[in-house]
Amino acid sequence: MSAVQITPLAGGKISQMPWRYDGALAGMIGKGLGLDAISSYLGAAPAVVMGRVVALGLATPHEKPLRRMKHAKAWPISDFRRLIDCWLDNWKASSASKAFGRSASSIYGQVRRLGLPRRSRRELHQPTPEVFDQLRRARSTLGAYRRDLFSVVDKSLVKVITRASGEILRIERKLNRNEVRWTTALDLEVSDRAWSCQHHKAIARDLGISSRAICTRLSALGVPARDRKDLVDFYDPAIGQERIRRSRYRMRQCSFRKGQIFWSAHFGETTSKVAKRSKAYHEAFQAIL
């Protein structure tokens, strides 16, 4: 069996039939989970979830906010997404319990709570060591992010979201200047949403960042301007992937500022706009002259 992959729920057209997560979506609605909980567990924008609900003729989920558990053994949001993928990939419960560091009864308890579909015993299997280690390594990167679910309020924290890839993204601000702390992961998230033609105001709403900051950052990252008639309110990664494939633009690593990404249609361009505007770059340029 192939490796368990955190497949973007929004990674296909809303009208696509069938969908890998349709059974899980129907089960969660049947169990009475709300739109916020379903979106968080599947890592999908509410608009995308509602698109599938309408396409499948399911009952409309309620809009009560997700109730986050605050005890030390609470499941991180990203673990629900990974559990759903493991279950749909027909992992044995014993394998899942080892991967998540939980008892088998805890695994079955969450499966019942989520209303995940039944599976044929003949199709159940143990994952290969490589696949098992891949999931363990992915979960180990969460580390300090677990505290977001039950710790005291962090004044620097703007928001914690689950990316389409299943990764946890912390969005923070600089306390002394009240500005967003731009990281490579946040740059990737904003870029992906822009390439998918999500409106900058919708990006700002989903990420908890001002729309002006979003526009300024997209310009600095070199993301090309989008036609207003193509802008949408929801985020669908598949749209962005297709637009990138058709464009001449490629994501590049800045040679001057390590870890800084930017988009460019010019093959030989190696320095980002952000780096070119920095004092260090100008001092280095003057030294060469």
C-alpha cells in the first residue's frame, strides 16, 4: 500500500465526484459536528466543505464554533486529519495507536466520534516501516504547537491554522511593533492562497491579518497581479497549482537572505525584492563598488 499522504481536501474542484473524504464528511455531519469542526479536522475552507455538502445533498452542519479541549491529553487538530487519512488508507488500529501514541480504544473512540466509514477486514494492513516512520516524523514536528490547544493565551499569537498539507501554522505578531512576524511557512500559505485566486480580503479574514498587509506582502513576494473577475472568496489549492503550472513563474530561494522565498518569471533572478530593500543588501552592494 502506498504511503499515507495528507491529501488536501480542497485539492480538487468542488464539483468533483467522488471525493476521497465524502464518506468522512457524511459521517461527521451524521454525528452532529459543526462546520467549524469539520473544516478544522479536514483542513478545508468552510466554503469548500459547503460545496461538497450541497453536491452530496447532505444536511447543513450547524455553525457553532469548535470546542477546543484544554487538558494535557487533548488531540491536536492536525492529528484528527492524519487519523482520518490513516483510517481511509486502511491502517490497522494497532498501527495507528502506535503512530499516535494512543491506546487502541482511544483510536476507536475518535473514529466513532467522527463517524468514519466502516472498512472491510480483508483490506486492513500494517503500514510499511517507511510509511510508519514518515508519519511519526511529521507528528514530531508539532512539538511546541501542542500548547496552542490548552495553554494560557499567548499575546503574540494571532491565529493557529491547519494548512492544506496538514501542517500546523502559527501566525504571530511582533509585540514591540504590532506587526505580523513573516515566516517562510506564512509566505507559502499567503502565496498559495493568492495563486488560487482567493480575494486578498478573504485571505486576510482567514489568516487574521489586515488586507493591506496581505497586499504589501504579495507584492514583495513577486506574486503576479490577478484579474478581479477571477477572484473568489474560498481557497482551493488545485486552482493555484494549475495556475502555477500554466504560468512562467517559479518559486525561488533568495541567494542573499537565506530562507526567503519569492516568485519570478525570470530564470536568472536570484534575489528577492525584500532582500533588495534591506540595509544589509545596499551595504554589501556598495562594498562591491
